[in-house]
Amino acid sequence: LLLDEWKFGAVLCHMVPFAQALSVHVSILTLTVIALERYRCIVFHLGRRLTWCSSLLIMAITWTMSAVLAAPLAIFRE
């Protein structure tokens, strides 16, 4: 089971660290967005709620930022 070499090819060698970093960044940014939304709901309780479109936009930004932050691990991996 423990080998001295990587048996899964160059593609997975680059993608595994990227996937790990991506999941960490998505988790952190998602928790941050949830905290900011809860704060906004408490402080501005009479304000407007998030619409479906703005929620989708926030999710897309979260995933895009996470992918950008994790990209160097896939690009500059030896």
C-alpha cells in the first residue's frame, strides 16, 4: 500500500492538491458568506432579503474565488 512512487499519473498528481485546496477555500468562503448574511439579517432586519439571482451570483463568486486561489497548486506542481 505504501509505495515509493506515485502510481496515478501526472494529471492526478496535479489535481489532488488542487481539489484539496479547493474544498478548503470553498468551505471557508461559504462559512464567511453565511456569517455575513446572518449579520445583515440581524442588523438590517427590516431590509430586503436576498433574491434567488443574488444567491446564485454569490455562490458563483465563492466557487470562482476558490478556484482562483487553488489554481497555483495545480499549475506550479512538480
